[in-house]
Amino acid sequence: MRYVFALLVIMLAALTVGTGMFVVDQRQSAIIFGMGEMKDVIEEPGLYFKLPSPLQNVLFLDKRIQSTETHESDRIITAEKMNILVDSFVKWRIVDPRLFYISFGGDEQRAQDRMEQIIKAALNDEITKKTVAQVISGDRSELMEAIKKRISSETEHIGVQIVDVRLKRVRYVDQINNSVFERMKSERTRVANELRSTGEAESEKIRADAEKQRTVILAEAFRDAEKIKGEGDAKASRIYAQAFSKNPEFYRFYRSLQAYRESFKDKKDVLVVDPSSEFFRYMKSPKGAK
């Protein structure tokens, strides 16, 4: 009888130890409850002991980074009153298990629902201050930082830390896509027409300037040519005068030969002149005798 009692004691002790042992994984934190009250929070991984159930129970919470994504695009109005659809996601993790349990009773689905509400409100508050251009490209990083700060201020009271916030996609609602496209098209057409007009004006300006330079160059060239020609004629006249003044009769003879050459250059020409005229003086006699 004594051995049976000892065996029962050993078995009871082994069962108590077995049900009182638990392991906290490095990816988890644990909350120990005693009679419905929160007794302790364990965040370091390892082997731990507790009283057997129902005296004490353990709730495990995931410490890893989790994601909350919008299941449907959020429709938000921008600063210029344009409707856009925004898809986003937020990375977060539990940093205070005690606050997290108090806020959601350890229910992670309730936490996800609450996170979606906080994210939607933050997106709406921050994007309504921006234009579409700023949301899409210009101040996007600044916008995401502002949204992250806004969400963090809300989640720090529920034991959650915001790791990252990203806008996956930003697009117009379907009913205004066409109007936006037409406005962009008309704007690009206006810019193209302005550039074309500017180019044509510059072209006319360059063409007019080139024509002006051409006229000036031709005028100056003609002036210089006439000047050179005049100087050459004057010099030739001086030379002729100096040469022919030494023998006037030879000069008259030479000029007469030139006149004959010009008069009879074309065989079809007909000249009606009195043969005894002064014009044929040197044709009758090389010495010009009458």
C-alpha cells in the first residue's frame, strides 16, 4: 500500500511538472494568467514553468513583423478635389504584449481590423493635403513618412510599433480617367503649338537676318567692284593718255580700228554710210590721208 501511494505521488508530481513546463520561442512573447488575471509577461526565449491549468494559463503572441494591406482601394479626395484610389500596406509588430492584450484581448484579427481603420484615417488626413502630382511623385516619400508618423501616434497606445508604410498603387477612378487624359492631351498640344510657333518665329528671324546680311554683302561687293573698276579705268585712261599723247595720229588710227571691229563684228549687220565720210578715213589710207 505504501508503494502504491508513493507511485501515485510520483505520477502526480510528473504530471504537474509536465503541464507546468512551457517553451517561449524566439519569435514569440508569452503572457501568464492566473485565475483570469495577467500575472507576468515573458519576452525572452527559453524554458519556463507555471502552475498547472487551470491555476495558470499561457497566451503566446507573435513578435514577428506583420503586414496589414488594404483589401479594397481607399477612395480619397486630394487637395485639388480629385478622386483617387490608393492601395497601401503597413508593416508592424507587437512591442508591448501587455498593452496589446488589454487593447484586443490577444485577438490578432481585432488588431488587424483596428489597424485598417487607423491606416485609412491616416491616409485620408494626409493625402487630402496633397495634390495628385505630389502623391504620385513629387512628395511621395515625405507623404509616406507623414502617414507613418500619424499611424505611430495612434498605435503606440495599443502596444504596436509601425515599421514601414508604403503606397503600392495610386490611380484615378474610372469615371475621370478619360477627362484627365483629354486634359493632359490638350496641355501637351498647347505646349507643342507654343514650341512650334516659337520655332517658326525664330526661323523667320534667322531667315530675315541672313537675307539682310546677303544684301549688305552683295552691296558692299558691288561697291568695292565698282570702285576697283573705276580706279582701273582711270589708271588705264592715264596710261592711254600718256601713251597716245606721244603720237596723236596713232591714237586716232587705233580708235578707228576699234570702231571698225565693233561695227563689223556681226556679219549680218548692215551699215549705211557715205563711203567718203570721215568714218572710212583709215580704211582708204593707213595714214588717214583724205
